[in-house]
Amino acid sequence: MHILTELPPNLRVILIGGPSNAGKSTLAQSLAQTLGWTYQPTDGLGRYPGRPWATSQGPFPPHLVEHYSSLSVAELFDDVRNHYVSMWPKINALITSRATDLSTDPLVLEGSAIWPETVVTLDSEDSENVAAVWVAPSDALLQQRIQHVSGFAQASVSEQAIIQKFMGRALLYNQHMRDAIKRFGLAALAVDETATVAESVQRCLEIVKSHYP
């Protein structure tokens, strides 16, 4: 497949947002590789309780179990959104640096902290060199992916309850994100299980070109 790489000459930063397990990291890394740009996740800019399931055999991390057990789904969403808002000064500074300093490499910046309501506050001069695309899976696909990666079917009843809390937060994030995208007229990439990574990169670049001529 031919990958479209011709972008506006002034473009220096592409932001990739979306809920956890939407496929942001895979898309952003492949996009950066295709363009020859630097890739960076926002995770390193602020620590926050992550996915509650174990990444290898063993019990779920206790601090994550406590976090997800002690809050309702709505409280979990409010808490993580507030965290993303608190991260914005660091994210904004990084975007501004890469957008205006021609001595730095162009950047693909990815993470759930790329929140629509903060991105739209970018300074108008900086935003001329910045594009943003949100990965927007259906709720059904997002739920399916979280169940798969977390090993939900093999988890104990108590572990499934924790995973469901995380899933509920991710679904609520997805719904609020979609509402904000519609409200502000932002760019979204609908994802499905059949698209290859190369196809998703191509579609993302086409969206960038159409929204940021």
C-alpha cells in the first residue's frame, strides 16, 4: 500500500488522543516511523494509576486494586480528567517548543492526556503548526479490547469487578471525548478491528491533510 506522507510544510506536531486501549500507541509509533518524526507518549509527563490488571502472572497490583475499588466509575473519570487537565501546562510547553523551535525534530505526541477541551486552548500561533486527531473506537470495540488484554474471562470474580471499573471509566472517557470532538468540530479517526496499522496510518494522514490544509 502507498502511504501518503505529503503534509502541510509548516506542520511540526501531530497529537494523537483517545481512550485507553484504543490503539493510540501503535498508531502514533507507526505514524512517527512513516514520517521520520520523533514519537513520545504523554505518560512520562505525569504519573497516574494505570491499568489494574497484572502484566504477568501474579496478583493485581494492590495500589491499583485500592484505587479502582474505592471510587465509583463517575469519580474515576472525574479524577483522571482532572489529572489530564493538571498535566496540560507540561504538555502545552512541549507542544509550543516543538511547534516553534525549528532546531528540534517534528513530534508525534500521543496519550489519553491529549484531551479535546484543553487542546482547543492552544495559542493560535502555535496551533498553526499543530494537528490533532482523536482515535475513536465504538464502545463495543473498546470493551472487547479491554476484556481481551486484561484476561477478563480468566480473571477471578473480584478481579473482574476491578476490570469492569476500569472499563467503565474508559467507556465514559470515550463518550465525553466524542461529545467534545463534535462540539468543537475536531478530527476523529473511527477505528475497527479489520483495519491494518498501515491503513490506519493512511487514514490518519488523510484526516490531517483535510483538517489542516
